[in-house]
Amino acid sequence: MKSKYLILFMMAAVASQAAQIKDVSFACDKGCRMVFAFNSDKDLPTFFQKYDASSKKFVAGFSETDIALGEGSFEIDANSKFVKNVRIFKENFRGSNFLKFEMEVGASIDSDKNEISLDKSNFLLKFKDKGGKSWTLSKVVADSKKAADKKALADKKAAEKAALEEKKAAEKAALEEKKRLAEEKKAAEKAALEEKKAAEKAAKEEKARLAAEKKAAEKAALEEKKAAEKAAKEEKARLAAEKKAAEKKALEEKKAAEKAALEEKRRLAAEKKAAEKKALEEKKAAEKAAKEENKRIAANQKLLDKAIREGGPIGEYLPSLKEMTLLVGSGMEQVKLVADSPIDIKNVNGPDKASVVFISLESSKKSPVFKPNAGSIVKSVTWTAEGIKVQLEAGAAPVMMVQDGALIFQAQNTQFSKEGFSFWTAKASGISIRDWTKASEEKPNFDSFVKNFEKDSKKQVSGSQTFHLRPVVRELIVTVDEIEFFAAPNENAQVLQRLVFGDRLVSLDMSGMYRKVQVGNRVGYVNRRSVGFRDELSPAQAERLKEVDQDRGDVLNPEKATNSRLDDLYEDRVTYSSFGRRDPFVDIKGLVEEGINIDQVELVGIIWESDVPMAILVESKNPSVSYTLKEGDKILNGKVLKITQTDVLFLIQEFGVSRRYSMGLPDKFGGNK
């Protein structure tokens, strides 16, 4: 996770020209701190810090930066509880150069969330512990160079002395080697003469031995030839006898096979005749059972039609189903199925081209066909070998979801024109019908409503101050490059899929740091910091969203959510006249306690003449709510770093990555200065 945010940080780091660090120092006079001294306070780079607990290494990095002291590895203090040594090097990552200070550290540095600050051109990295020994990198480099020069001179003298001694030893060894070679040559000549005499004697003896072996081999070969001729004659006689016996056995096996084939043919004919007789009997029994089943289904349908007309319970309708419920009203229809076994969404398949939905459940009972005969979603329900088969009405395209083990279908219903709701539920005990509908009543207008107030009342009611609340599905938009879509509100939960910038979601609920959302027919959770509503997008995010939509070929209505099939059931959001007062639906207290979100505010003024500069910000959606900030004040995930006459510089720290954000005063034309 940290690597991903580091990549995002490096892609955002842009510098017009490389900054330069002239020296690095460490001191503990007023608290321990490391100071990176830049040549200038202009064009300062982006900074990040990282700590690896396993290797006890701390890394500080600056983008597009050089160092006057040069790269290399330097020993500081091997016994220090802060920095023991430092390695300075550059590293290129995705087109950006980074100057890194990799330090082996002691127990006093154990985090990458250390406090940072800026003092003119000095960048300070502060640590919590005390009692460290002060040092300056330029002095360490100079001492290191001086020690290296001294060591090189000593090594040179030692090498010259060793070379002289090696030369003398080599000359002495060469003389001794010459004497040894002369003695070895003399001894070798003597040994060669003795070996020549011995070889001549051995050759004479070997010649005599070979002559004797040749004579014995010729005698053995003659005896083997006679034995082979005798064995070949005996083998020929044996093969002739075996051939005769094999021909006799093959004839007997052929006769037996012909007899067995005739018997198998007779058996198969008898089995075929019996199978045809059994199939005919089964066909007659199936036709009889189907006829009886059709009669039973017709009788059940007759009872159901009567119950729908008159109300009241009838007998059991489907085995292994606890409940089947239909609710219709207010432009919406819902069908709910509850089985003896909980239903899992992964076991629900469809609808297919024939508008059939299969629910994978086990049932050993025979099943009739249950027809609701009401509503516009489900046409019939029955059990099959694969599970429950739900036949949808032609053209029905409901939203399917599973809640507490029950399968729910939801869709729009414009055919039910009455006000109120119609409801029926089918259980093992029977089917119950309820009808909570009523004729439309006359609605009083606002003037008649006002006349009902007491004449002496001092309260004044204005039509322009009234407002009407309607249900709404708010569209969420992914505002980061990539996020995970979890099955539960937990970062360790199963990842259903990955979403990218510009993807649309439907907001359902809030659960701590996570939002419950709908993506297509799936319901899950995303981190609430990674998504936002359209009216919460920054100008840069809104512009990027337009580009993403154009690349995808999408033409979306920004005022309407498009990811849910239920969108057409909902109307516009709340509208009212506020007369310039604060929005009553914005909770200011919670916003201030968590810290001001700089993506939701605008800079409208800077008080510069006072001893302490202050910035005045207002909410983008509600300019009547304002805030006053000073340097060092906390904001959401950061603080105010610096206030100038025209700009406010913020420092944002998230997941161990630091970034800067600048906000400028608008000019007279509405743009930034």
C-alpha cells in the first residue's frame, strides 16, 4: 500500500529546475533535528520519508535535487542512537530523479512520521528523542577524505616495500629451481634407461603368452561350433511341435467364439424386447402421472385465483419454501423468496435469454408449478433437479439482491395506478392477500393551508420558504487512480473487483471509514476518502472527469445517477430558498472536529498587516460558513505551512507520503493571481 502511494506522490512531483543542498547537519540543542540546508528558498523540492523496521534503515528523499558534497557512503558514529552512517545516491523512477539519504539508524529513530518544518532555505526533520551528538556532513566528508589520503600514502609505501622483498625472493627461488631441474633431468635419464630394458623383457614374455592363448581359443571355438549345430537342430524340432499345437488351439478357440457370439446375439435380442416393453409401460405411467399432475396444478391454480379475488388462506404451494411475498405500490414492485436453506448470491444465475433465473439449492421433493398470477416480475416458480427455477415475465429486468439469506427482486411498476400498496404472502400454511389502497384525495393548496392558522398569531409563513423532500439516489464518483471494491467494510475483506478514476457508484449507506455502494448488480464497500459526489469535486478533478468520459465515449447527465436500474423511481433532490443563511443540512461541528478539508473550501482573503498573518476561507457549497487559519493550524491530514500576501501553502501527510498544496487569492476576473 505504501509503494502505491509513493508512486502517486512521485507522479505529482514537478519541479521547474533542480534544487541544491549545500550541507546537512544534526544537532540536539533545542530538541534533536536534522537540517538540510538548500542554496535558496525558491523552487524547493518535494520530500518523503520512509522507515524499515526490519533493517533499521531510514530514508529521506528529495525530487529533482543535487548535493554539493557529492554522492557516496559516509560513517557518522557507529555507537549513535540516531544516525550511524549515511549513503547518498540518486535514483530514477518513472522519469523523475530522486536524491536519497539512506541512513542506518539507532533506537531513537523508529518511525517515518517525524515532524518536518521549513526555516527560510533550511528544511528541518525533527525527532522526539534527545541527547544525540552533533555533526555536520561537510566536516564528515572532509575528515573522510583526509583519512582516505593518509591511508592511500601508507598503502603505497607498504606496496613498494613488499614489491622489493618479492623481487629478492623470486630471484632466490629461481636459482633453487634451476638446481632442482638439473638433478631431476639426470635422475629421469637413468630411470628411462632402466624402463627401456624392462619393457623389452616384458614384450618378449607377452608375445609368448599371446601365442599360447591363440591356440587355446581356436580349440574352444571348434568345440562351440559343434555344440551350436546340435542346439539348432533340437530348437527346430521344438518349434515345429509348438506350431502344430498352436494351430489346434486356435481352431478350438474359433469354434468357442462363434458359439458365444450366437448366444450373446440371442441375449441382446431378449433384453431389447424386454426394454421396449418396459419403456412402453413407463411411458403409459408417465402420461398418467402427468395427467394427474396437470389436474392437481389446475386445482391449485383455481384455489389461488379464488384467493386473489376473495382473500384468505389456501393450502401449501411449494415444498422447502418458507415464504414468497409480493409488494406493489408507489411505482415500485418487490418479490421476496425465502427457502429453508439460506440463499447465497453466488448461487443465483441469470436471467438467461429465456428470462429464467436458477437458484442452486437441494430439494428431494417433487414440485408443482406455482404461478403468482399478479405483478409484473415473476411469472412462475418451480423446483427442478438444479434447484429453484424462477420464470420472469417477458421484458422484466429487475434488480436482484440477497439480504439475510432471502432473494429479492425489485423493479419499476407503472401499471399499478392506485395510491397505497397491494401485498400478498404465501407460506406453508397458505396465502394471505392484503390491499392497502385508497382513492385519491383532494390535496389543499398553500393558501388554504395558511387560512387555518390563528388570526392573532405573529408567525408568518411564506410560500418561497417552503420546501419539499423527495427520495434520491446520489451518484458517487471514484476520485483516485484505483481503489478496491470490498465485500465487507474491512480492508482485509474479499476484493470483488478494482475500480478506476471516473467509475460511477450508487451511494447506499455509510459504515465508519467505508461507504456501502452498488456497482451494477453488486453491493459492496469502498473507502470513503477515495470517492466523492459530483458537487464535491475540485475543478481539476471535474476537468479530468470530462476527459475520461470523452475517452470512454460516455455522455452522462451530471444531475442524474446512471448506475442503478432504480434511478427512474427517484426524483430531484431537496430544493429550498435559504435567503443567504447557512444551509441547515450541513453539520459544521463534525467538519471542524475532523479538520477542514481543503478540497471543500476556497481562499477569499488574507489579513497581512497584523503581526500574525491569517487566511480567510469559505465553504465552496455554502459561502456563509467561513474559517480563519494561522500558520501551524491543523487541517484534515495536515497543517498550514506558510501564509504569504497572495497564497497559502498547506502540507498534507497521508500514509507516510508528504505533499504540498498551494491555494491563491482570486483576481478581479475570478481567476487565481
